[in-house]
Amino acid sequence: MKIADLNNIHTTKHAGKIALVTGGSSGIGLATAKRLVREGATVFISGRRQAELDAAVAEIGQGVKAIRGDIAVADDLDHIVTTIREAHGRLDLLFANAGGGEFAPLESITKAQVDKYFDINVKGTLFTVQKALPLMGEGSAIVLTGSIAASQGTPAFSVYAATKAALRSFVRTWASDLKGRDIRVNIIAPGVVVTPAYKSELGMSDQDIKQYLVEVADKTPLGRAASADEMAKAMSFLASDDASYITGIELVVDGGMTQI
């Protein structure tokens, strides 16, 4: 059987589960939503742009619903959670994936940039989890999207890296906060995954990306960048019963880049 055929097989890993993927209209979030639907979950995706959400729903097909909302806006988060509560009364799997970043050397970082990305990546993620928790019962799972940037010293990327380091710290503390509730919380640290954000937020050209991928291939043991679905597989694993005794960890999914 070909790999392409294997990828199209429907499984029951998350059968009957209700899931929310924030930032689910593109990149890793979209790949995660696709995989969860194939694995039996009913999936809600959220994002700021209705057109992209509509396109994602059309691409995924049955089993997914879109809710427009910005995780940095309290009223939007309330709307997202209320919609899920009214539809199903519970949430089994939360993928706090929405986030963003941009390059800015130390000398040119502005207060506006710091506020923007801490509001989205840090505050937005925190309050996404906080507001979703009342819907989550025993056996539920939370997975955050971090980054290997949190433990590297990538030039001109300090604000983004700091926000992702904060998420790693959150996961450790939340694992303690949730003790006794049988709700697991973990974070993945993706390596290089080329998504639409490379152009829309990081401002990279096709040539920039091509050259970057050559550099990545040279310094990564597996010799290439990752696909968004490879991140989705890791997120699905951490949310599944296969990871039933795993909480508080950072799962680095980077092809070995940060290990050598």
C-alpha cells in the first residue's frame, strides 16, 4: 500500500471526541483539523479571517465547523466557547495553536510589536485554555503549539521566541494546576515547517524560503524540513489515549535539528 493511501485511511483514534483547533484555517492548525476529522473527531476551527475559515471547511469537508474569532479578544473567546457549549456541552480536545511572529532586531523592536505578540501568543493562549477548561472533563487533553525558537538564539526573533518560552513554562505549571483532574496538558515544539505565515507574517520571498530550506536540510539529521501533517501527527498523539500517561512535556518535532 502506498503512503498516500495510508494517509487517506480513516481511523477511530479520536472517535466521538469534540475538538477545538485555534488558528485552524491554515498551516499546522489546518493539518491538525484534517487529521482529527480523519481520526473520528468532530472538530471546531477558529481564526480571524472568515474567507480562510470557509476555504478550510470546504477543503476538509464533513466533520468540521468554523467559528470566526481572535484569541486576543476576550469577547471572541467567549463566543467560541459558548458556541461549542451550546452545540455539544463539552470539549474533549483543545489544540491551542493560534499564534504569530515577525522578525525584528533588538534595536528596532517596538512596544506595539511586543504588545501584539504577547497578546496573541501568551495572553491569548492562556485565556483560551482558561475559558475552555469548564467544558473539559476527565480524560480530556490540551496541546499547545510552541517552537524550537524558544530554546534557540535565532537572530531578530527574540519577541516570538520569548512568547513560545512562556508557553513552555505554562505547560509545566498547568500540569500541576490540573493535578487530580485527569486533564493532560503538553506542548509540541515544531522544527521548520513552511506555512503561509512565512510570507504573510515573516515577509519571506520564495527565494528566501528556498535558500532557507537548503540551510535546514544541511543542518538537520533527517535532511529536510517537516510537513504540517507531521506536526499534526505529533499533536494527535499527545491528545490521544496512546499518550495517557504523558503530561507537562515538550515534544520536540524537528528532525533532530536541535539535538546536534
